[in-house]
Amino acid sequence: MTTPTSDENLDVLVVGAGYAGLYQLDKLRRLGHKVTAFESAPRLGGVWYWNCYPGARTDSPGPMYQFGDEELWSDWTFSELYPSWSEVRDYFAFVDKKLDLSKDIEFNTEVQAARFDEDARLWRVEVHDKSADLRRTVSARYMVVCTGFGSKPYIPALPGLGSFEGEAYHTARWPQDREVALAGRRVGVIGNGASGVQVMQEAAGFASDVTLFQRTPNLALPMRQRPSTPEDAQLAEAMASRNNHFAGVDYDFLEQATPDVSDEEREATYEKLWEMGGFRPWLGNFNDLFFDLDSNRLFYNFWRDKTRARIKNPDLWEILAPTEPPHPFGVKRPSLEQRYYEIFNQDNVHVVDLQANPIVEVTPKGLRTADGTEHELDLLVLATGFDAVTGGITAIDIRNAAGESIADSFADGAHTALGSATAGFPNLLFVYGPQSPSAFCNGPTAAEAQGEWIVEFLDYLHRNNITRIEATVEAEQRWGTTIDEISAAALFSHAKSWYMGANIPGKKVQMLMYPGGLPGFLAEVNASAAQGYPEFVTA
């Protein structure tokens, strides 16, 4: 059903109600802007509404995985160091109650399309209220897209997938209204990124049989989960300093490079980081980890030997922790695990190496692999990731006044000025999107740090009666060159990862995020603000 165009005119229309969208809504509203957020889910949380699969939890520590406003963190403590999906939802409900956000959010409403009206200098945005099956058009001076890096699930084109007679779910579209049984069932998991690792850990304790279908081993790190302590709630210093650290958390890389220390000191440092757990061995390691293959290999060897010691069957070592690294450590995002490698010591847990024995087809009863084996399943879990970073943006039919779509514009690769706007698309801004720190940074930190710059930019435009902005091609080229130069010095191109868009057939392989760390990014955008935003043509 379609209704006529709404008379509603917003200063800012925000797409998404996760961390980034909520920050925009709260701060812009406080400054007096007329702003509404549109969220396709029935409640707050962004990706944490959709992520409710067995074992789903954060890989950032709870103290850091929240907004930096003392009004909020001083009254909230997660029960565990790495909170579960349900507790993250509770946190969003707490934030909502504190800030009264929901009154300006339209839930269960999907932003489907947007057209820029050049004469009026407005976005005409088509939204679909899924609850009432009503469509209308909302007008806004500026549109801020906050769809995050994991909002468009990727399901590979597996022959016969529709014929499977059991249950099959992508981890990001897990049933919300009922529990999916694991006990006594034959479970197959395709993919072993964070969601695959977490599902495997949970299923191994209940299912009669669990099989991982693995293409590339996950170089996972020990989570070191524990209950929260009173010390975890002492956050004033950590919150004040997290923008100064590469990943937006309360620690950073070491000041030394690997060759700067003796072999004994290097191994002692590795051991210390290993015992601390979490991402410390990744983002708190020697500062040449991402830049020097020899140094990287030394840590990979340490990881491999630590991991093999947990796997009793030596026949699995080359599959799960191979002698030669599948790629340099850390250039694909490592997952955090609690007992992942130990589950392969159980009789009910199996792994199929898809490099040697790929999936041929999905059958009504399960999966058939190249060796002719039919793996019979009751539940098929598609832990196959996302069309990351750009997918949530290009899923919306966003078109400029000339009719060009953002999807077409990004067909040969994402291009932005300062990770925030694209030439040819006036009055359109991104937070936590392409060529921003996004996936290289703690989510709430990035949402606030880039988000604050966007809020100040929008308020500057409002105060100066500027009704049209557009990023310049020259600014895009400079930003792209900056990212390319940083990436060329690092090791990221040595892996086929979603960081590079390589997991999506036909997608241009490029570094999708700004890889220079949050402080470097903030230096760039703050310099832009100080100079009057020269990356943009304003009118």
C-alpha cells in the first residue's frame, strides 16, 4: 500500500539505530535540529538486534563497548567482560530510557530509496512501514546513513540450497521469536569467522554431531571471559583517552618493533599478551606486526604452537593451525574464542577442509562434498558473513538528481572524501561507513569520534544557512591515495578478506576502511574543520 508524499520536512534523516545512528539522533536533537531516525528492526541495537544466534557476544570488552558519556557509563556495568547479545540489547534499552530516544525513531521502517531534489535541495526518501505495510516519502535537507559494516548478510550461491529439508539460517537472520534447538541434532556450520566460532562452541555441547565446513582456518585468540569486577566500572581515564589509541580502546601497540628486543624478551611479551587475552595479542603487540612479514611470522609461530597444544589429534593440526600461515596474522580479523580448539577433541565434532574437499551441492538431506560424501544435517548454519561496509549503503536505491545510483557509483570501488561523503551525491553523509576507521576501531568509539565531527559539520551548515554540500572529486582522490599508501606499507593485501571486499564475488578488491588508526583519522577530519571544510563545495 502506498500513501501520498508526506509534508514532513526534516533537517536530518538518520538511517539506522545502532551506536552511530543513536549518537547522531541524540546530539543533533540537543542542538535543536529536527531529526528522525529510521530503523528496519522493531527495536534499538543495529546489528545487535539481528545477532541472536547461539553464543553471540561482543569481541570488545564491555567497559569499552558503550558510549563515552559519563551520564551513561557511570550507571551501567555489564555482568561479564564480553557481554552476550541479550545484555547488549539490555544496554540499548537502558540508553533509550536515559535519553528518551525512541520517541524520534520509526521502528520496523525500512529506507528503500532516496532521490535528491536539486531544485529544493532536499532528499526525497521512500520509507516502508513494514508493520502497517505503508509507504510514504519523507523529505530531509541532509541524510546521514549509519548502516554499519555488517547490515547486509552474504549467502553464497550454493547449488541446491533451496532444496534442503532441514532448517537453514544465516547467523545474522536467526529466528527472533523462538529458540532453535541444538540438542540431539546434526548441525553443519559453513564459515568460521566470529559467528561460526561462536556457534560451533555452543553446538558442540548439545548437538549429536557438529561439522564445520572450513575454507580458511581462523587464527582465533583466547577471549579470557570472566565476570565483571568493580574495577571494570572505573572508566574515567579510559574513556578520556580512547580516542588517542589506534583501535579506540584503552591500550595501543607497543612502542617497540619486534627486532628491538631480545628473543627472550619477545617471547616473554608474547606470553604476557596471551595471558591477557582478547585482542591484546593483535592490537597491543609490537608495532611492526602489520608491516613486517618476518616479525609477523614470529608471532604466527607462537600462536600456532600455543593452539596445537590444545588439539589432541595431530591430524587436525594442518587444518586448524597449519605449519605455514594461511595469511599473515591479523590481516584478517581474528575471532575471540573460549573453548573453540578443545571442541575438536570431542567425538561429536568434525571439520571438513573445503580447500581440499569443497562443497558440490546442498541436497535435501544435507551437503555433498567433492569426495562424494553426503553429510546429513538437521540444521545448516550459514556463518558466511556480510557484503561488508558498503553493502548496507548500496542496498538502498540512493540516486542523485541525474539518476545515478550510489551502487553504480561504487561499482568500481568505494570512493569518499574523509570517509564521510561521496562526490556526485549532495547532502549525503556516512558514519562508520566506507573509508572511515569503522572495522579497525571499537564500534562505539568510532561512532562517537567520527559522529562528533559529522554533528559539528551539520550544525556549522545549519548556523551558516548552507543548504547544499558536495564532496569534491579531488578530495576523494586525495583520501583514496592516503588509504592506498598506508595499505601498501602494510600486509593486508596478503589475504583475501572482507576488509578488502574479497569475500563478495564481483566486488572490487580494495581496502574498505581507513587503516591508519583512529588518531590519524581524527587529525585529518579535525584539520578539515579548522580550515572550513575545504573538501566540500557549499552553497
